Amino acid sequence: MDGYLFNRRDFLLGLAGSTLAFAGLSESIAEAAPLDKVATRQGAISDLQRYRGLIGSLKGFSATIIREHLAILERYRHKLAEVRSQDRMIDLALADPIASKWRDHVLSCLELQNAVRLHELYFDALTPKDVHIGQRVSNVLKETFGSFDQWWVRFRATAIAVRAWGVFAWDNYSRHVVICGLDRDSEWPVGLEPLLVVDMAEHAYVLDFIGRPLDYLDAWLARVNWTVVEARLLKASGY
């Protein structure tokens, strides 16, 4: 079993390294060079610039795992642009629900678009600072789940049970907050506004927390920017 875990770590490290190469960066360049001075193809460094403040500054997370996770996000962006560019090259008259190029195109666009947006939601709510939960969010958690601790037990269990995303969201239909989980990027439930998401794919934690997803979740929770979560709640709920 230990051999399997280390093989998975090596595989994902290689995947992230390949992504850096794809973006026009070597790992040593990404580590040492000023990010705004590095030129890459098709703006592939944009997320490394946007989230540069998280690299090496998140307690519990190595610079390597954050940098390479961002490189994977860049790969999603590039593939989304590539797939969208094929839009006019596919014969719509041949669309078919069993198998067709247009079916593959539509489903790929959905999955890649969600993958990009969910990763943005994930990184936007991380901070090197210690940000305590605000009164508004605290009250919502208490009203819905009984307490912050009871919310966390349920959220953590949901995250552990899925393969892609643990989600805390506002339900526009019930007008309450809910917890749900996704196995795939394309599974987003209708009517939910995301307030906080955690990436449960192996690339998000295995380099630092191999075989220890619970430790990853504890480290992630400590770096949540609750000010961002509260702003999302206010926007989604309208009050």
C-alpha cells in the first residue's frame, strides 16, 4: 500500500512538472524567477501571477504543491480555450446523443469551464493570514447545523466521501445553506451558489499529505478566508 501511495505521489509530481513545461516554465524558473518577468506562451502564467501571494506563504502547504496546483489550473484554462476554438469546425447536423463530435464538444466545454471556475473559487478563498469566521456566517452555521463544529464534521465527512469537490453553498430554492459533494467537475447542482469549495482530487494534497486527506482538510480550514465566504453569502442570499 505504501508503494502505491508513493507511486501516486511521483505520478502527480510528474504531471504537474509536465504542466509547468507545457506553460513554458521549468520548476527551477518558476521557483526562482520573478513571476512578472517570466514570458510564456498564450498567457499561461496568469494564474501563477494572480495567486503568487499564496505560493510559499500558506502554513501547512509547500510552495511546490501550490505552484504546481496552479499550473494544473493553467492547463485547464488552455484546454478550455482549445476546445472552444473548435466550435465552428464541427458539423452540427451530425449531432447525436449516442456518439458525435458535437456531444463530446459540449460535454468537454462544461467540464473544463466548471474545473476552471471551481479552482478559482478554491484559490480565491485561501489566505496566508489568520481570518476568523464572521458573525453572519457563524450565525448561519449555527442556525442550520447547530454549531460551527457540527458543520465542520458534516462538511469534512462529505469532502472525504467524494473524489472531486466538497461544497458549502447557498440554495436559491430553499433559501438555506447546504453541503454537497461532487465526484466530477461536470456535476454542479442546479440552483446552488458556491460559498466555499475544497479540492479533493489527489493533485490538491498528495504531494504534502500523502495518505492523509484529513490532515489536508485541517490545514485547508486554517487557511480559509472567511471574509471572502461572507461576501459570497451576502451576494447569494441578498441579505
